[in-house]
Amino acid sequence: MTTKSTESLRAEANELLAKLRTERDELRVRLHLAGAEAREEWEKLEPRLAELEARAAQVGEAAGAAAKDVGAALAMLGEELGEGYARIRKAMKKP
């Protein structure tokens, strides 16, 4: 069984953050035309992205098993954000 290095976890965290930031930026441009449902979802997700960014910074500071735990938490939070952004996209498509 291979364990991921701190550098590997940091790279994965940076890649996840870049993807989510890009998606967020694209949605932000279209958000002003969106309905209330999409805006409410946006308001819930913004603090979560800040939390993800803070946790990603911890990967470099963590060692061994702690880095693995931080990486797992990042993955879960990233998935939650991705699903939230998908809900916003869906809400924006409603007539």
C-alpha cells in the first residue's frame, strides 16, 4: 500500500483549488442573472471555499498521517463544493 507524500497531497490540493476557483469564477460572471435559488446556494458555498483554501494551506504544515487526514478532508470538502456549484448551474438553467 502506497502512502501519498506531503508534496503529492499539496499538488492535489492545489489542483482541486484551481479547478474549483475556475468554476466559481465562471459562475460568478453569470450569477447576476440567476434566480434567488442559485444566489442562496452561492452564499452557502463561498465560506466553504475559504475553508478549503485554509485547509489546503495546512497540508504543507502537516506531516505523515496528519497530512493524509487533511488530504481526505480536502477531498470531501472539494466534492461538496463541486456538487454545490453543479446545483447552481442547474438552478441557472431553470426558466
